[in-house]
Amino acid sequence: MVTAIFITLSAFSYISSSITLFFMTLILGNIVARISYEIILMTITIVDNVSEINQKMSKNTENTNYFQYFLSFHRYHVLLLMNNI
């Protein structure tokens, strides 16, 4: 949400110089931010799935439990960011 607000507010600084640049920044900037967040979320999901597969195949679960906690923590924060956009 902070990124979307920043992009939207910074787009208004282009009104005086170029109206086309204003609209491009306003529309394309937010689309690029949203796609970036989606790619980050997709990457975290892929890594989470791969680590889950490794955990099921491995006998040693001591190291993967910390990694699972780390991924679920970051996925939660990325989802919070995505819902606020």
C-alpha cells in the first residue's frame, strides 16, 4: 500500500511538465508495482512448496522447521501488503 501511495502521489508531480507522463506513471507505475508483488508472492510460494517436498523426503526435519517458519512469516507480510494495495 505504501508503494502504491508513493507512486500515485509522485505521479502528480509530473502534471505540470507532461500530462502523458503523469498518466503513464499513474497507471503503469501501479501496474508494475502490483506485478512485482505478485512475482514476489509466487516466488515465496514456490520456495515454500519445494521446502515442503524436501521436508517430506528428508528424515532430518530440524533445519527445515525454522525455514518453514521463516517462509510463512514472510508470506504473511507479503499477503498483508498485497491486500492493502
